[in-house]
Amino acid sequence: MREIAIVGGGGGAVCLLDALSQASGPPAAVTVFEPSDRLWRGRPYQRDADCILVNLPSRAMSVRAGDTRHFDRWLADRRWQTGALREASPFDVAAFPPRAVFGDYLESVAQQSMARLDERGGKVRLVRERIVDAAPAAGGAVLTTERGTRHEADRVVLCIGAGVPHDGFGLDGPEPGFVPDPYPVARALAGIDPQHTVAVLGTGLTAVDVALALGAGGHQGPVFLLSRHGVLPAVRQQPVVHTLRHFTPDHFRALSDGGEVPLSEVVGVLRDELTSAGQDFAELETEFALLREDPVRRLRRQLDLVHGQGLGLRILQQTLPVAVDVWPLMPYRDRNGLLRRHYRAVHSLCCPMPPSTGARLLAMSEAGRLDVMGGLDDVRRSGEGFSATADGRTIHADTVINAGSVAPHRVPPAAAPLVRSLIASSAASAHPHGGLRVRRETNRLVADGGSQECFYALGDLTFGSLFITAAIPVIVKLAREIAREVLAP
Ligand SMILES: Cc1cc2nc3c(=O)[nH]c(=O)nc-3n(C[C@H](O)[C@H](O)[C@H](O)COP(=O)(O)OP(=O)(O)OC[C@H]3O[C@@H](n4cnc5c(N)ncnc54)[C@H](O)[C@@H]3O)c2cc1C
């Protein structure tokens, strides 16, 4: 019977606690370390405005492995009837509850998991402190909190999340006008003058949240979403049930035969998957080719496809939980090339926004209140505000909101000392594509000198090794695997 430490108490920790509490031989003790006031919710699902929605249908947001109805049942029990949600957003073809409601669900699952562990004889402890140091010790590890308290554990799982948007233009400082982190939007955006011009750095899901929140709050001034590529998330289509026949972990394992699977073969398997479902691969090729289409035209076109017959995009999105099995099999050169040339496209198409969100953005754009631009190459303070250059145009903004990507190393600032200590004690090594190296078979950290026994990682920290791992369906799959691993004799 093992003592397990979980560093970070957000969504990943809840999925792991649930899996541990369901295991046939539960752990002797679990200690969760979480310093923030967003226990179990993490940054994404904190209490916030209702216009900020989950970006997957509720059925895909269950945290119980193998039970896709778990979240829907919880919603129904609390009168968050999916029908009522559909009425609230007539454009949507599935339920996309507010993210804060998903946070309530995470809290309730965490409470139930702790009670279940307790009933089964496990000791559960919460330590509201940040871990700043970790090192291997005989058969386990020693963790040190920021107050200097030491904790021993047999196995340690890092669930430290993704951190905040990177301040790539060095705008943070004592002067007003710059919002370094837009969450919770209800608080971060509250002081913005409704007539001001707002530049949002980023055109991804976070930037979309900001635009929506400004729109819902009655902002009157112009809003610019600015990024290097100017690519919005795609619009999610009506969900379909599709069982993957070719794009499966087993198929890729067989293909690799202990070696590598080049990107061209991965694309070939995707083509087979679509062909066997009677779909035309050209639909996907068109979406990739139209990535740089005018963002508003692309948005309008994709909104017209919400009820479309083509299943190519929806099948591509269903391959996301399998990507963690395929990515480590690809040659480094191919992974590097894909990240450099196609990451924007893959992320936009595989992590789309709810249709009602797309429709609201389009309405803001048609009302002349929202512009989406690429080619962002500079933002600086100028006079009382800021000037930003994008697509060869200079925009003056009164307020700049940071809503772009995290730093390329993908280590959240709160976890930087911890990660440094793990590398210094040869328990971990940095991955050149971001985060720490992990071994896919075990989800264990890999040190330069080889694998070690006791440290595991779940979530965005594994990006370089496993690709897109932050979405809930992927976290649920990996949390179940890690629960098995840490409890194995
Ligand atoms: C804004 C946003 C919206 C998202 N929306 C969706 C969505 O709708 N659907 C979806 O599937 N996915 C979504 N995601 C992906 C999201 O990353 C996952 O769903 C999930 O929340 C990740 O959980 P996590 O535990 O990895 O990170 P988090 O939930 O962020 O939790 C990490 C926790 O670790 C703590 N921590 C960090 N360092 C330390 C330390 N040194 N010691 C102790 N604790 C520490 C932090 O305080 C934090 O609470 C979203 C992500 C973001 C950023």
C-alpha cells in the first residue's frame, strides 16, 4: 500500500483522485498540495462569468473514465438539464455548460473521491502550500513546501497545469492598462472603460473568452484580437458517434513494430479512417489549406458547416486522445516539422469552440465591434496607452489584455523552482518541445541518465513528449493509467 503525493489540486488532480478511489487496491495515503484559492478548479474552471463555456460537449467532459454520462447525470441532478441549456443557446447542438459549473462538478467529484478513499481505509490530506523542491530518496521522494516543511511519499504525480499567458512583449509593470492574465474575466476585465479601444494579444480560445466577456459586459469600444497567425479556433460541429477503426493505439503499435512511424504513415492511417467511414479526405485538406483565409470569412463558413454532412473534422477531433500514443512513435524530425508548420492548424481544428461562441463573435464582428488580425509583430507602451503593429497597420489601444500562449518551455511560473530542483537532482530532464520528458508506457519522468521510479506527470507538462495532453478526455485517459502505475506492486 503506497503513499501518493499529488502536486497541484486542479482538474488533473481530480481525475487522478477519482481513478485512485475507484481502484481495486487503493493507496494507503494520498496528499494533495495546492496553494491557490482555486482548489479542484484550477485556472480554467474558477468561479467566473456564465458566458465562459467549456469548449467540449458535456458528454466529453466526464471525469470518470469509461462513464461518458457521469457529468451529464451530475448536471441533471442539479437541474442543469441539457435541454434547458440547449434552449439557453439555440445555436448549439449539444450542451456546453459554463466553465464555472464544470468547476462545481470538479469540486463535488473531489469531495466524493476523498470520502470513498477514506471509507476504504486510505488517509487523505490536503496541504495548502506550494512545493518548491523535490528529490528522490530511498524508494520514494522528499517534497519540500515553500514554508520549508518536508513530506515523504512513495510516488509523486505532478499535476501543475499550464500557467499563464507568456508576456512576450515585456508589457507587465507598474503602469496601468496591461492585464497579464484575463481570468477570472469577471474581475480582470471589470475596470475597463466601456468606450476604450482594447487590444487582446492572442486569437485562440482564451482570446475568444475575452472578446465574449467584453461583449457580454456591454463593451462599446473597438476590440482587436491580434496574433502572429490570426487563426481563430474552428467552430465545433454537431457531435457524431464514430468508433475509430484504424486510428487506434493497437494499430499504431503494430505499425511501429518497435520502431518509428513517420508522419506520412500517420496521415495514411487517418486517410484510411475517413475512407472507411465513407468520407472524403479532401474535406480535411481544404480546412488545412484555408487556415489563412480571412478569419471572419472562415468563421462564417465554419458556422455554415455546423450541421454539415462531412464528418472529416469530427473524426479528426476524435483522434485527439490517441495522439498521445502516436506522437512518441513519430521520428523527432517529423514532430519538429509538424510543430513548426502545422501546429496552429492542428490546434485550431482539434480544439474548436462551441457554435454559440462562434455566432457571438461573428455578431460582434458584423456590428463593427471586433476585428481579428494576424501579422502581429510589435506591441509597446506609447503615451497613455499602447501601440500594436499587425498586418502592417498600427493600432492605438488604451488597454492590452494578454491572452496568448504559455511560454515555450511550458513550465508554469509557480512550478519553476520545483522543476529546477527535479532537473538538478537528475529526476527529470527538459524536453526541447516544452515541458519534461516522460515515457509514454508509464507516464514516468525520464532523467538524462534513464527512467526513475517515483515521479510521474499529467497534463500540459508532458506536451513535448506526448503532444496535446491538456484536454479533459486525454487527462482522464492518462489519469487512469497513472493510477494503475502508482498502485502497481
Ligand atoms: C482557460 C482554459 C480553458 C480550458 N477549457 C477547457 C475545456 O473547456 N475543456 C477541456 O477539455 N479542457 C480545457 N482546458 C484544458 C485544461 O488545461 C484542462 O481541462 C485541465 O483543467 C487541466 O488540469 P491541470 O490539473 O493540468 O491544470 P490546472 O487545473 O491548471 O491545475 C494545476 C494546479 O497546480 C497548482 N500548482 C502549480 N504549481 C504548483 C506547485 N509548485 N505546488 C503545488 N501546486 C502547484 C496550481 O495552483 C493549479 O491549481 C482549458 C484550459 C485553459 C487554460
